[in-house]
Amino acid sequence: MKKMILDSLLSKAKTVGVCVVWSKDLKQDTPPTASFKYKTIVMNDNWRNRDEFIFQLAHELAHILTGDPYDAALYQRTFKHHALIEHKANIGAIKLLLPFYCDYVNQSVANAPAFVKLFCIPTHLTEDVSRLMCLYYDEKLASCQPTSKFK
């Protein structure tokens, strides 16, 4: 399943014109990065925990999809602004990953800690996951409700 999810994210990147490069030349602790300007993501194929690839890729893809000129932010913004950009990418990554969980897990048993563990998401995002998961299920339920033509 994880390979399918990774392949799906890679396909989405390709569809929106984002090039994903897997580098074997980086140290184990060098994190991946995204260039909004060049629409490119560099993933570290030597990363110490390969189970984190899915969230990392979703996070970097979210940087580009949200339209943040992340490259400049690293060098020209305050720490607070950088933290906001990172949080926005984390939220975008969670939204990209929710269908891979929520479409297969009944809402009555779905839970944020399981989602966080499955995708190796930093635990400080558990409340965000819980909120976004509820919204996802609510929207999914609303789209299934029949609409009446008569009032």
C-alpha cells in the first residue's frame, strides 16, 4: 500500500509539472527540499527512515501546490514566517494523504494517532490531523447526501 501511495504522489507531481529527483549523494540526515521557482523536489534516497518518504514527499509537494515561494522564504524571512510556511505545507501534506486513509477506514474507527503513525507524521500535528480528518469525513458525507429538487 505504501508503494501505491508514493507512486500516486509521484504521479500527482508529474501531472502538475513538478520534477521529483531522488538523490543518493546526500547524507542520511539531509532533509528533502522543494524549489517553487524550478518546480522541483529533491528527495534524499539515503534518508535514515524510509518510512518517512511518503509524508516528506507530500510535504514538499504541498510547498509547491500552495504557491509559497519557499526558496526565498528560507533566506529572506523571519523564523516566524518560515514556521508558518512549514505549517502550511504540513497541512497541505495531511490533506494530500487523507484520502489514502479515510476512503478505506470507516469514520467510526478512524483516528488521528493511527494516521500519524501510519504516515510517520510528527506527533505535534495530531490535533491538526484530527480536525482535518473530521472535515474530510464531513465533506465526504455531505457529497453523498441526496439533494431535493423540491422545497
